[in-house]
Amino acid sequence: MNRILLGGVSALLLAGIGLFWWQGRAQVEEAAPPPDPAPTQAMPSEPEIPTSDVGDLRGPTPPEATELSREQRRFFRYDRNRDLRITRNEMLSTRTNAFRKLDKDGNNLLTFEEWAVATATRFDKADSNGDRELSAAEFATTRPKRRASRSSCRC
């Protein structure tokens, strides 16, 4: 029993000595003299702009961007999660603005359901393997027909 009591008292004594030593060291550092002040220079009216000679230095080369084809850009406008598949929801989500544009007078005679049926039919027609997802090749079949280009410039 005496050993346990003696061990506890000595542990507390050592912790107390360590605490006082640590506080005494911090007080010495607080009372240390301040560092020598840097020589002050007269402030010019305009701040001086630093200059450097870059010589033959070259920066890192920019990353190369791959040029996407017109069809790839169109595909990625629909493929929101970039899994290289267009789900029915991804295809329909981009069509709400087109519906608002179709309903010019705002009387909602062209209902969204009627319009969605047309889009879903178009999707089902393009989904040749019936997996309810469009691959890039299947999506390419939905490409709008290009009109003959007319020059907008009347020179």
C-alpha cells in the first residue's frame, strides 16, 4: 500500500515540477527583448514596381484539348452524368424550355403529356435494342435533319 501511495505522490510531484518548469520557460520568453528594428527607408511617392528578366524561361505547356465532333457535343448536352448513356429522364429534362417556346399564347393547349408522348416515342424509336438507354450510335439517329445553308449575309 505504501508503494502505491509513494508512486502516486511522486508522479504528482514530477508533474508539478514539469508544469512549473514549462511556465517558467514561457515567462522568460515573454520577457525577452524585442528584435532589432529594421532600418527604415524613405517612402518614395510612387511604389516601385519590381522587375525581373525572364530571359529564356518557358511556362508549362497547356493541356491539349480534343476537338469534339458536332454529334459528340450534342450527345454530351443530353448526357448530364457523363456515363455515355442517355436515359429517358435525361432526354426529357432538357425539353421543358422547348415546350414553353411551343406554347406561344400560354393557354396550354399543347399539354406536356402530349408533348412528352411524342418525345418518348422518338426515344423508343431510337432505342433499337430496347434497353431504355441510348448509346452514342443510337443517339446519332435522333440528329435533326440539316437544312440547306443559306447565307445570312446580303452583300
